[in-house]
Amino acid sequence: MTIAIEAQRIFRPNKHGMDFVALETIRELQKRNDDNKYFVIVAPGEDRCLEETSNLSIIELKSSNYLFWEQVALPRAIKHLGVDLLHCTSNTAPLRCSVPLVLTLHDIIYLEPRQHRSPSLYQEMGWHYRRLVVPRILKKCKKIITVSQFECNRIRHALNIPSEYITAIYNGYNTHFRQQSDINMDIVRKYIPQKDFLIFLGNTDPKKNAARTLKAYSLYLEQSLIKRPLLIADLKEEYIDSLLQQEGISDIKQYLYYPGYIANHDLATLYNAAFAFLYPSLRESFGIPMLEAMACGTPVIIGNISAMPEVAGPGALAVNPYKPEEISDMLLKLEIDSTLYQKQKEYGITRAQQFSWKKTANELVKLYHTL
């Protein structure tokens, strides 16, 4: 087969979840010797993280904006290439396409009620665009892929999609996330002065639950004898200040470190150096950071809702993410109970081994050939 894969944003330097899913899956497809030919269609960017091979060609499309790139430039390129099918990897796709369409629909959060607008203009515009485009695209897809059974059921019921049109294919995680016998403290000190800190990957999306996580951290500081500092990724100081003021906990700022975006290649070292990873999200369709931390042997505290328990498994430390006191109590248990802490380290490593990008790619190729 000749397959086009839309991966518009994988060349941008500051990649996020869906970018890594597309990139790592494509790399695994590239390794296969299955006579398929792949055209990966991207927007130009500084991080050329993918190289062409005999079975994979890279097509760069330039455009002034996302909408024109996806709705005009991409369909033109597909028609010119004469491929057998198009796989769009990040929730949206062209409304008109000359070949069969496969869509990876990571979630439908943007179709669900929300508490307030996103403080990021980029996220807010993306929210409206997806609400407009996604319901119209789904009717034209030959197959819809999502990333967990939770999300599969959610999409099927919310949008009345017959079960045969949608399937779940689990994500994997990069194998550089593993236990390190020798932690590079030079990398750690780029972000925080010491080891055994707490780490939280947040952003301005309300689902990441940043305000309650900070509140839980303040409750932890009140009771902990150790008072471990908290490393926060992807949040700017002014946004953190607004949350601290909102929760009435500005006094904890001295314990916070907020370097902004953390490069993915540094995250494995930071997970290894951390005492625990806080992931009490309000809504996840999968949750790759959980697996990354678990694979490094770092205990993880997760929310007990959406797809997190499905992915993290029955042995995970799951709490009600709407109750900061539960997050704080679980963190204190980890700090006090060394037996529990060691069990969580071992459990996480074992659980993470059930997932891989190779498995993801194998399932994807099977699906391509059913079409």
C-alpha cells in the first residue's frame, strides 16, 4: 500500500503529546519491512527529527495558517501523490479528501462542557476549530482510531458512531525513559538545585488541574517534615502567580521551580531524580507521561477518572483529583511508608512494559490493510 500520514507539527521544536505519538509511531512504521510506502506530510520546522528512508518520504507543505494547510494544501498534496489512503493523526482532517480517510481522534474534550475559557489564545482558537470540524469529518472516515477503551466508548456514545467504525490502539512510550543507575546532575541542575523533588507537568488547559495540584502541594508542605520542592513544567510565572493568589497560597512560591518547557530528552533524567510524579488530571484519553515516569521507576499519583486507571492499571495510586486533600494524603503516605514507595517503583516498571510504540505500529498496519 501507499499511505500518506499527516504529521503537521512534528518538526516544531516544542513538541507536545500528539506530536510525539505521531513521531514515534512513524519511526516504528519506518523500521518495518512490509512493502508499504509512506509519505509523511509535515509543515516546515527547526527540529528535523525524522529522516527519509527507502520506504518513507517526507513532504513539506508551507502555509500561512493551520486552517489553510489542512483544508487546502493537504488535500491538494494527497491528490497529487495518488496514495491509497490518508491517515490524519491529530484530531482533525480535511473536510474533502480524494482517498479513504483514517483519523486518530485522541479525545473529544472540546465537545464536552467546560468550566472556563483557556487563557491561551492558541488553545482557544484550536478548541473552536475542532468543535466545528470534527463532527463533520467523522461521517467521512473509513476508520476512527482512539487511544483507550475509555475514550472509544466516550466517542461512540457521544457522537452515535457504530462500534465497527471506531477502535482503540494504545500509545507507547520512548525507550529512553528507563531507570538510570547514574543520574546526570548537570541536567537536573538546569531545572532545580537538588534531587528527590516532586514533579508536575502542567499547562494552562483546565483539565491538567494545576490549581488543585498547587493547593494539594500547600497541604503537603503543612504536614511534611521534609518539604520537597515542586518542579512545574510548561507554566509561566505569571500564570502560577494567578493560581497561587486564587487559592490563597502565595507563601508556597519559595518551594516552586518553573523553568517553562522541559525538553523531552531531559525528562527521563528528571523523572529518575524525582521522588514522585503528580498527575492528578481531570481528564485524559491516555496519559503518556504516566508511563514515562513509571518506566523510570518513579511513583506516580494519578486521578481516578477517565482513562488513567485503565492505562496505569489496578496497582496505581489513584485519588479523586477534585479533592486536594486526597492528593496531599497520598503524597505523605509515599513519603512515610518506604515499603509502599518501593512497591510503587517496582509496579510502575512492570506495568510500563505492557506498552510500546512497536505494538502501536503493528496494530496500525493491521488496520490499514483491513481498508
